[in-house]
Amino acid sequence: MESKSTIKNQIHQIPAGMRLGDKRTEIFGDRSTKQTFFVSDGQTFNFNALDPNKKAQIFQQFLSDDIAFADLKHLPQEEATEKYAFCIYGAADHIADFNESGQLNKSDNFICSNSCECLKWRSKSITIDGKSLTMREIQIVNLMASDLADKQIASQLKITKSTLNTHKQNLFEKANVKSKSGLITKAINQKIIQ
């Protein structure tokens, strides 16, 4: 189990690119407006100002994800690339989306909404302690955090309480915790619940 100081240090880390001189680039999204921004060298910009080489890397990754492409192909290229970047790299975290040499890193543990089509994209990976979560597990973690009783969660998901208990046990094992509060704390720290 993580110590309180480890958890505190994870929560209070400064996002990549936030400080002057930090040449890494961090993409982040505004959930209320669905706009995408990036920060680098202590300055924040709209996504459309992102270096063309970096945009091209995002676009190439987008093209390699057949499900994401099918979901966004109706949009103009620029808009599809920004939407994809928002969904895949939208968390403002301390792990840079582009390193100092401009190379794209792996996707963020970012859930733009519980109903977004991006949860099924191949390039989207939501993990807890490095273990992938299913869409159903993500739903359950978020419902557990809303403080609903198990009976209410099972009813809302149209599953039995026994099936819910099986999902919860799998979540506890993936997160290496023994309680609901331990799971929720870890899910918040790893940006599954935001």
C-alpha cells in the first residue's frame, strides 16, 4: 500500500511543460468546452498552435486506430486530430505527452466522460497499477465513487449484486487494495476518477 507522502507527492506534481525552461509538451483538455490546449516552456496555447510535426505524430496514431478513425472520419482532419488528442492526451499530468526531443509518449489515463466513444478506441488504455480496466470496470469504479450503495449500482448497470461483487473483487485485485476507499483513492491518484 502506498504511503500518504507518496500519494501527496503524486497529487501535487506540477504538470509537464509548466515551468519556464521545461521544453516538454503537455496536452490537456477542458471538459466543459471540449477544447484542447497544450503547455510548454511555461506558456499555454490553443491546440491549433501545436508544432506541425507533433500534430502529425498524433494524426498518424489516430489513423492507426481503426475504431477511432471510424468514429471521427466525418470530421475535418484538423478537428478530428484535436478531438482525438483531447480524448487520448487530455489529462494535465506530470508525464509529458511529448518529450524534450518532440517524440509522442503513450496515452494518458484520462477519461473525458463516462459515455465518450473513445473508451472503446484501441489507442485508449485506462489502467490501474498498469493493469487495463474494462469499460464495465471503469463504470463501476466511477459509480462506487459516487457513494451509491451496491444494490443501486447493480440496478443501474442491470446486473446482479453477485456479478457486481465479482467485478469489485477483480478491481481490488488489479489495484492491489482491500477496500472500496483504497480503490477510490488509487483511482483518483491514477486519474481514473477525475
